Amino acid sequence: MTDARSRILAAMTALLVAATWAPAPAMAQQNRPLSASDWLSGSVRGPARESSAWRPGQRPPPPRDRARPVAASGAVGTVQVTRLDGGNPDAAGTITARKAGLPADLWQGSDPADLAPLIVQTPARLPAMNALLRRLLLAQLTPPTASGSDDVGRLFLARADRLLDMGALDSAQTLLLTAGPGDPEVFRRLFDIALLQGDEGRACRIMDTTPGVAPSFAARIFCLAQTGDWAAAAIGLHGADALGLIDRHEALLLTHFLDDGFVDSGETIAPSDRVTPLEFRIHEAIGQPLPTGPLPVAFAQSDLRLNNGWKARLEAAERLARAGAIAPAPLRDIYAEQKPAASGGVWERAGAMRTLEAAIAAGDPLTALPRAFDEFRTADMADVLAAMIAADLPQTVPEGSDPDAAQAARWLRQWRGLPVDRAQPIPAELQAAPPAASAEAPDVPKGQALLEAMADVDAGLDGDLARAARGLAALRALGLREDADLAAAQLALRPHMTGSP
């Protein structure tokens, strides 16, 4: 009898969950751009409709007055205007086209279905191209003409996904908020950003008050617990598990999360092959945190929180700075927080930066520059050092200065596009200006030509200077001369900045 009653209870719970959390098609889910950011919460086919904000354990909402309103007179009332939609999100951005240095009609003539995968796949390892890509992703440009309604917003999501892949969570969040959190595809990404930044409480409040945006049943269960409704979370987990709406690994994690009886069990849950931000946060909540090193670079943002140790924050900030995901100032600030506690690795760079900061403050940065340059170049981080301190180095090296310090100062300033008294010459292969066929051909729109040119420039890092020259010429033909000149200088300086031929 007990087993029968348990089965009946499970079936009733499953029906309750199915009735209140039944999934429905969500806008833009069927045509989501292919992206390397599938580490996102990932349950893109999760529920598109949720129950009301009321949950068991709370006082039920007061009954509504069902009486129909009656007009006081037959006079014509005030005309009200309601916006039917939020417009085309592909036009959204956080900087103007002019500030980005890009033509406002860059996307004209392109199909969003062609642009979306190019946005995701175009390499940008060179810092000059990384910065150009960031401006491209954030710029307010005239949207391309979509061939169908399903393609509207596709470019916008691809831009956001690329920022997430780069680890630039703040930029991605700002861009996504320009479209508002009401769309499930947008909120799914905002929810993951909140999880990685430790701000899941705010995201859960938005989910609780905005029907239809929950990215998955697991996310809904997690948020019910976060808002204190543990009973509803347990019922939801039981029913979703019975219906097969969450996989076994998620169910196990959530069981440990909801039941503190597992704290002393000693059972360790191995991470899945593709860790999502939700899984990452639950592992931390149950006392089994996952290291961020093997995970995509965006997860390193979680280690920047002040509740982490200094070394963990240093390593995370260095990783993010290498990827161009954060500005140089935060890393510089973290270096200055404490004295190094040991030697080797990150401690050596922290010690070198501490000494260099003191020399900069004393007005003589060249005295400490050689050691810092060697430490950062050994770690393949000379470009990060340049981003932090190039502007603090003299444009003209004083007579009698240490030759190594003088050369390092020139390289670091030139790497950032700052004037120097003696610049490193640009190889003849990169100075050539072959015809920019891709930029001039009428059948190749400007946006696609730009992305192809960036891929060509990136090939220079692998030794293909002829292809890089074609990319540089195409950038100049598109009016991006400063970006092309900086990229050429960085390609010329890279052997000196890395210590390799």
C-alpha cells in the first residue's frame, strides 16, 4: 500500500508540475545562432511559461474584483499609445557608430544568417583586432535586412554570445539589457551572467516576476530555493524528475542543494562534461567548488569576487586580461593590493609590478622596467604589461638610460599605438598594399568584408604575412586605417614581445 500511495503521490506531483510549468515555444529559440557559448545554461528548450508569482507557503493573493468597469459617460476617453514591440534588437548597441569608428551602414547588404556565424567564428587574437571586434559587437549600426521574421534578433544574440565567449561579461550584460530582460533568449544569458558574478538573487527576482523567461526547470527550482520557498522547490524537483524534465545529474545536484542532510555524507559529485553556470554555482553552494582553470574564460569572472583569496583573484584577472575581457586598470589594482606571499609564477609578476609602481610614482620608471618586462614576457603577458603602464613610460628616452630599459619602453609604447622617438620598423611584407578585392567587390558586403579582413590579419600570427597584408589593405580600404596601422605594428613587434622568432 505504501508503494502504491507513493506512486500516486508522484503522479499527482508530476501532473501539477506539468500543468504549471508546461514548456511552450519561445521566441528566437528555434533559430539560435551556432555558438561556442553552449556552456550557457543551455536548456534553451526549457519552459517558456511559468505560474504566477505566488508560491506555496505565501499568503494567497486577494481575489480580484470581477465586475466589469462601466463608463461614467459616453464621451470619448483619452487616447493612449502603447508600444507594440521593442523594435529590432539587431540595431541595439551601447556605443554609437561614430564613437566606434565604424560606418553606420556596415551591415547593409548582408543576411543575418550569414553574419551570425561569422561573428562567432572570426578570430581576434591580436589585441588590435580584439579591440576592433569589441567595438563592432557593441556598436549601434543599422540592422541588416532579415529574410524572415525568425532572423530578426539573430545578429544581436550572436554579438552577445561572442562577448560571452570572450569572457567580457560586463559588456555582454550591458548589451543584453538594451533589449530588456523580457525575452527568454536574452534572459537566459543574463541569468548565466548573474550566476557567474554572484548576483543570482537579482536574476531570480526578475524570473519570479516575469512569466515565460525561466531558462530551464532546474533554474526555476534553484530560484525558488534562493527566494526561500524550499517546499515549492522540493515539489518542483520531485515532479520535474518524475517527468524527465531535468537530467539525472541536475536532479542529483539539486537534491544535494535542497537537502542539507547530504552535507556530512561525504559524497562528492563529479562535474558534467559541459559545466553550466548553474551547475558551477550549485557545486559552490554545496561545498564542492569547481576550479575555473579548465572552464571557459568567462568562469574566471567568478574568481574576481572579494570573497576569494588574493592569489585566485590575481590568476583570474591575469587570465581575463590576456583574453582582453577586462580593462587593464582592475588587474593593476589587484596587483597593488598586497605584498607577494611567496615566489615564482604570479608572485614574481606581482612583486615586479609593485617595484615598478614605486618607480613610476618616483618619476623614474625605467629603473624597474627591465625586470617587469622580462617577467611578463616570460609568461607571454608583455601585451598586458603594455596595456597597464605604456602611458606612464617616457616618449623620449633620456640619454644614458639602460639600453634594455629604453628598448622595452619603446616596444611597450609602440604596441599601444603611442608615439616613440625610435619606432620598430614594419616589415616590407606588411607595408605592401595589394588590391583589397574583398572590400571592393560588389558582391561582398562591407560587414562581411571586415570580418574576413580581420581573419586575414589574424593569420599573420601564424607566419602568413602575405595574407595579413591583404587583410590590412582591406581594413584601410574600409576606412579603418588606424586599426590597420596598429595591427601592423603589433605583428612587427610580436617576436620581441614574446621572446620568440
